[in-house]
Amino acid sequence: DAVDATTHYEIYATEETPSLTAIIVDTNPRAWAAINNVLPISKALANILVFVNSQLAYSSSSQVAIIASHTNRAVWLWPTPPKPPKPQENGDDVEMADVDPAFTSNLPKMVPLSKRKASANKYAQFAQIESSILTSLRDLMTSTTEADLATTTTQISGALTLALHHANKTSLQLTAADGAQATAGSAKNNGAPASANPAALSSLSGSLRGLHARILVLSVSDSSASQYIPTMNAVFAASHAGIPIDILSLHGAPTFLQQASYITRGTFLEATSPQGLLTYLMFGFASAIDSRQTVTTTTTGAGQAGTRAAIDGATGLEQLVSPSTTNVDFRAACFCHRKVIDTGFVCSICLSIFCEVPEDAECYTCGNKLALGRYGAKPAVVP
């Protein structure tokens, strides 16, 4: 400028924080059979795939994970878990896993040309996710026995745990990659210390670093009272990590999922018309997270440089008005009989809940003596 005879200019570089959407699909066969005439599971999967494709098409940094919450276990639909290595009988012979199976001699015939054209006209990642979901879900339904069909609820707590684990693992990988880039930049600048990547820093205490994650649960069955404790543990872990849990209830009364959405500041939506699943997904939960950070670099004519970071923009959930519910069922399940109760007895030490007074008024969890006062005392009858 006119004072020191140097020129100042600013370069604005916008970096987008990666986002992860973990979708948990309730795959209870009995629950889907109850709404089969309204929304078959085949049409529901087609609508879910459209929603997944929209999330991936929103940004190149968007990621999705899909988990099936079944009656007896939680199964990955995408990404597929790595298969265990096959034992090799020939010493140094290695199986060529990267060769197209259509051109190997082990297969009796080639892949039909019509299928190749269909795959060529579809985005590779979309086709890969669709194939993985359909194959994994078909294997899951095939392995379901009659004993599994007797269960009317699903393992939602296990599915939430898998989603939280995947989000934490993805955050650690992104943070490690940012740290490696910062180290490489420091070495390139002749040992000058490189500034930390603002995208890898967390603005909330305890939240994930370098990643915006959320969980979307598609529920078709009721909440199991026996899963109250593990479900609440997963919910509080998600709240501490700053991961909102969105709920779309197609059928049933998910009492604990309402509390999960309320605690994590997510969105709870009850679909009165399940046949409009895609509409609910696109208008209620398609607000992909878009957090951008602007890094301003100031360079002077003398070759001096400085950096200044400023957060510009907010998440899509803050920019859009998300649907909400005013009535939340805050009932809890007792620790003794696993029943959802309105009124119970709470231990003042460990906060365990009981539907009736325990034996000898001792807490089953910590052994504390409950102070019941005059509860249960019978009035003295004066003759």
C-alpha cells in the first residue's frame, strides 16, 4: 500500500468438511409383513437407494453407511465387511482377486452382454452400493429361521453401536490423513511449522474431529423394553460425540427412539402414509450437512505470508426448518422386569429404576438401601 510500498492481496480457499450419514434399516420380517399391502420391503429398498444416491451426489466428500437391524443381530449392508482370507494350499500361489470373474476359466460362461450395458449406464458407486445392499439383505433373509420370526423387536442397540463405531473410525482416519498432510507441508516449507487444518478441529467439546456425522433410523417395529439400557448407553454416547439421531417411524411405537431423537437433537417423524417413504426422506431428512471453512491467506510484496481462518456457513440442518414432534414419550423401562412404566422407584446412588420395591428394599445394581419413608406402612388399627 501507500505506507510501506507493498501490495496485499487475499486468496480465499474453501474446504468442505466430510459428512457421514449412517442409515439403520429395521428388517423385522413380521413388522414388514404387517405393512406389506401398503409398503412392500422391495419398494422401500428402492426408495432408500434413491435417498442414498442423493446423499452421495450432494458432495464428493459425502459418505454413507447402511446397517440392517434384524431380530437377533445387526448386519452391515454397506460397506461390506472384509471377508476372511481363504487358506492357500499351494505355497507361493496367490489368488488373483483383482481379475474380472467373467474372464476367468473357473466360471462356466461369460457375463451376459445385456448386464454389461446396464452396468455401464449407471454410476459405478451407485451400482456397487445397490448390489451390496441387495446381496447382503437377501443373505440375511435366507438365514432367518422360524425361531427368529417369533421376535417382534429388533437389535436396535447393536445397530446404533455399529454406527457410532464406524463414525469414530472414519473420524480418526480423516484426522490422521490431515495430520500427514500437515507434516508433509511442514517439511516442504523447510521445517516451518504448518498450521493445523481447521477442518480437523472440533468446535464442540467431545464431538468428532474433521467429520460431520448423523444417524438415520427407519423403524417399523416397537421398542423392546429389554434393550432400554444398551440403547440409552448408545444414545448418550451419540449425544456426547455430537451425532444427531434422526428417526422415521413407519409402523409401531418406538418409545425409546423418540427419546434418542430428543436427547441428540435429532428429528423424529412419524409417517402416517408409509407409501410416501421417498417423500418423507427427501423433504424431512435430505438436508445434507454442508459446513465450509474459509481460509484466508495474506501475502505481501516482501514475501511474508500469514493465514487467517474463519468459519463461513452453517450446517444444512440449521439452514432448513426440520420437522419436529411436540409429544415425546419419556417413559423408562424398569431394571427388574424390563417393563415400560409411568411411575417407579429410583435408586439415589446409581439411578436404577424399579417398578416395585426390591426385596429388603435393596438396589439390585449397587446394593444401596432405598429410603422409602412411610411408603407401604399400614395404618395402625386402634380397637
